[in-house]
Amino acid sequence: MAKQVKKSKEYRKPNQFREQQLPTSDSAAARPTGKTVPQENKSNPMILISVGLVVCVALFAYYHLLTMVQMKDLSDSLAMPDQRIFGYTTSDIEALRAAMDSDAVGQLNYLHKTAGFLFPMFTAVFTMLLFIRWIPSRRSRWLAWLAPIGFAVTDIWENFAIDALFTHDLSAGAVLLASILTTIRWALLIITAGLVVGLGAFRANRGLKRKLLAIREGTD
């Protein structure tokens, strides 16, 4: 008969149990829980809007302070209609037509189609986005939007009206329309710039007051 071997019970010390439990606890800590922490969106729309406004200022400087001033070299030092804030008369346009040749007229038309189009469009878009961020009231926001939208529409319309003065038969009505559009366009641009500067100053003043109030409360 085969001998029956008695199974002896193996007694372990308490520290051996701890050594076995430690790896399991470490693996449980390393195992993902399945809950994902939402990643914070660090993108700030104001960065894009600020860059867009800087581009608008650069386009204004390029269009009005550089190219339109250089156009005087092609018109016997006469200012372009776009630069005459308070309008112009039929005699002013006649003088320009006599001084500018076909190349100069083509150059003016090219400026209207490039920088003269991009500047009002960029100004309207980025100013409206800025008002969305800065004006919480929907009604007030719509009222503020009237200035940049009106400026963009009037500016582009003015470009076509001025080009027609040099490419079509000259009439007093066409000159009057273009002159009115030029004046309105400058007025709306000034209003738009004033809104941006005014709202920026208001928000900066309010932020400064909050910081001063927080400093006073911290020192009390």
C-alpha cells in the first residue's frame, strides 16, 4: 500500500502577507480608473481678435498713409477722393481726371480691389467679434454692430463710385453720391474706432478698480 503523505499546512508570517499585498495595491493605483479629466481649453479668442485688430491697423496705415499718399505722385500732388474726408466737388474730380493718365487710374482701381476691400472687411469682422466679447447685452451689441457693418458696406460702395468717376462720363450726380459716401465712410470709421477705444478704456478702468479693491480687502 502506498503511504499517504500528510499535507502540512504552511504558516506564513504577517510580514509575508504585507509583501504580497503591496504589488496588488501598486497595480491598482497604476490601473486607470476609467474617468477622464476634461482637458482645459487654453485657447483664448481674444488672442485671435487682437491679432486681427493689429492687421486692421496695419492695413489702414498701408492703404491711407502709404499708397494713397504715393498716388499724389501720379496726380500732380492732388489728393485722391478717398482721402478727402469732407467730400469733393465736380471741379476737384475734373482736375484729377486731367492730371491722371490711364496707368494712374488703373493703379487706383487696383488699390480699391485689394487693400481697399480687405481693410473694411477685416475691420468689420474683427470689431464685431470684439463687441461679442465685450458687450453682454444683445441689444447694445446690435447697436454697436451698426457702425462697423455700415462702414464696410459704405466703403466698398464708395470704391465702386469713385472708380466710376474716372472710367465713365462725369456727372454732378455721380460726384455728389461718391462725395457723400466718402464723408459717411470716414464718419463711421471714426465712430467704430471710438467704440473700440472707449470700451477698452472702460474695461481697463473697471479691471483696475477690482484689483485695487482686492488689494484693500487683502490688507484689512
